[in-house]
Amino acid sequence: MKLTKNLKLAVVALAASCLSLAASAQDNELTGAGSTFINPLFSKIFADYKAAKVNYQSVGSGAGIQQLTSKTVDFGDSDAPMNDEQTKVTGGPGAVLHIPMASGAVVVTYNIPGVSASLNLTGKDLADIYLGKVTKWNSPEITATNKGVNLPDLPIVVIHRSEGSGTSFIFTDFLTKVNPEWASKVGKAPAPNWPAGLGGKGSEGVSGLVKQTPGAIAYVELAYALQNHMPYANIQNKSGKYIKPTLEATTLASNVTIPADTKVSITNTDNPNGYPIASFTWALIYKEQNYNGRTLAKATALLKLLQFNITVGQKECDALSYAKLSPAAVKAAEAVLKSATFGGKPIKF
């Protein structure tokens, strides 16, 4: 009888231990969704991170915000700060924290048979192409800025993202600043009403369309263009210089004053040597982490992951052509992370 009782106690203890281990494992499994812009960098950082298993879905900034809003992921990521409408859905201003992860360049890529040169494009001409006003590669607007380049009499096939995308927001934010007609007719948005062109899903889909379509033009992250060996243009910045999208030029664009909420646009930079189509990308988390049965351990694991991203993880930026966060940006990001709460109390991590 005593043996049976001891056996029962052992079984109960073993079951409790298994439940504890299962709960601990769940606390160290984190899910995220959003930006394709940051995906190459996240893939490397998350592979380096050993304290938790991270499943990140590269579905676009718009879908990432939707998943965060529906509370099906632990964090989202967006290349555009959440707008007023999105903020209302999540509980109002301050309900979701924006933590900068890095900054990167959006490049203009193309497929022009027989042309391997890096084209020079102005923001105005680029917007006119996407407005459907400049329709041939040998149009006077393009030949004027590309002396000596034998541009063919080939229709321009405009390609854009088909879904809500932070990359589209960055691109249209730039076009809005440099072309008044674009600003009045289309404006900046993750999913604008595109006047012309074909849609591709994700950076992967856009890259694929460009590679298989002679005459195509599109915008993708620099990392994708490099990985897929795609040509890209030099873009005229505010000072009138045609700037190649390099790590150095992106870093110059991102060296700005960071506000307390970290939401800042760096397109059309004032820096005379900065690349003009660049942006920060932000991880998004709820300020109050006690929701949907989440544990303090889970919240702590999330903050530790994001702290790793903005400190140790920054060492992966250079190789993938992302600009590291400046010391001021890291300081601002850490302050935002420390403002997260669980049950109204600060989280120690």
C-alpha cells in the first residue's frame, strides 16, 4: 500500500515536472511576422540567437501589423510606423511600442536587355514612370541623365508590391517628397492605389517578376538585389548628386536625431552624400504584455530577444548591407523596451 502511494506521488511529480518543462519550452518559443525588408537580417540574427526559438514569417509589414493586432504573434515588424487607424485598433497611442532594428536601402532595379550600366534616375522621373507618364526606356527624361548609355526603344513594365508593404511605404514616401503630382494623386501608403503596373507578392515575387520580364522596373531591398545579382540605379538626392545605394550612403541617411517614440522618416535625406530611399524598420510589441494568458517569462523572453537584436545582433548588419543603429538609436530603442510592462509593472530583463 505504501509502495503504491509512493508510486502515485512519483507519477504526480513527474506529470508536474513535464507540464513545467512544456510551459518553459513555450515561453522560449517566440513568433513574429511582417517586413520582408528586414527578413535577410532577421534570418541571420535569429539563427545566432540560442536563448529562444524564433519563428518569423516574412509576409509584409501590413500583414505583420494585422497579425499583431489580432494577437496571433508575439511581435510584428514594419518598415512604416503604425498609422492613426492602426493605432486605434490596438488600443490607442502608446499601446504598441516601436523598436528600431536597423536601417536599410530600397533600390530601384530593372531588366533592360543589353544594358548592364547603373542608370541614373531622378526622383521626379521615377515617379513619372510609376504614374505611367514615362513609358519607354529611351524616353528623353531617362536618356538625359544617362549620357553614353545605349537605351533601347523598349516599353517600361512597372512592377510593384501587390500587398500592403513597408517597402512600398518607403518608396512612395520618397516619391511623395520629390514629385508634387505623385503627392496629390497617389501619396504615401503601404498599399497605395497604383496608377500603373503589375503586382508581385513580397520581395521574392517582385524580384522574380523583374528577372523574367524584359523592360521591367521595380523596387526591392538592397539585400535582395545583391543576393539575386540584380542591377540597381543611382538615385538623385536632395543635393542633386546621383547616389549609389551603399552601406555607407545608407548610414549617412540614417544618422538623424531620434525622437523618444523612435518614429522618424529618413527618405530624401538632407545629407549631401546620403542615399535618399532609406528607412528604419521597427519591431512592434504591445506595451502591456499581460494579455491572452501570456506569462511574465514569455514577455521577458521577448524583450531579451529584441535587446539582443539591437546590441549583439547588429554585428550582422554590415555583411547584409544594412546600416547599424547609431548609439543614439540604440539608446532610444533600449528606453522604449524598458517602458514595456506586465500587469502595469516594469519587466526586468
